[in-house]
Amino acid sequence: MPVSEIPPPQEPGDALAAVVALRRLADQLEDAAVEEAMRAGWSWPQVAEALGVTRQAVHRKHAKRLIAAGVKLRRRSP
């Protein structure tokens, strides 16, 4: 459904709360998708390209959490 078809909330606070909720949901979806990709053997550059960000950005955002979750991360070849 295009955004133009979604009825606007009556109060600006409701609209802003919806934005916050959507951001949290998007972050949770990204975390799960990145973890799944890394468990499937994807490299940082592959994940970064799929997300439209740099390898460094995706590594900075997800590496510690993935390590804590026990995900075996691929290392760059020398």
C-alpha cells in the first residue's frame, strides 16, 4: 500500500510514535536478516551491498552482537 493511501493519524504525536515503531521494527528485521546471512556464510561486503551501505558501516553496527550470539564470522583473506 503506498504511503499516500494510508490515512494520516489525527495527532502529530501519533504519527511520530508510528515512525519510531517502524524504525524499531526495521532495526529488528535488519538484525535478523544480517545474522541469517552471516550464518549462511555471506561476507561483510555482500551484506553491505545488499543493505546499500559500506562494509565498515555494517561491521560496526553488527559485529559485536553477532559475536555475542556465537555467529562464526568470515575473515578477510590475507
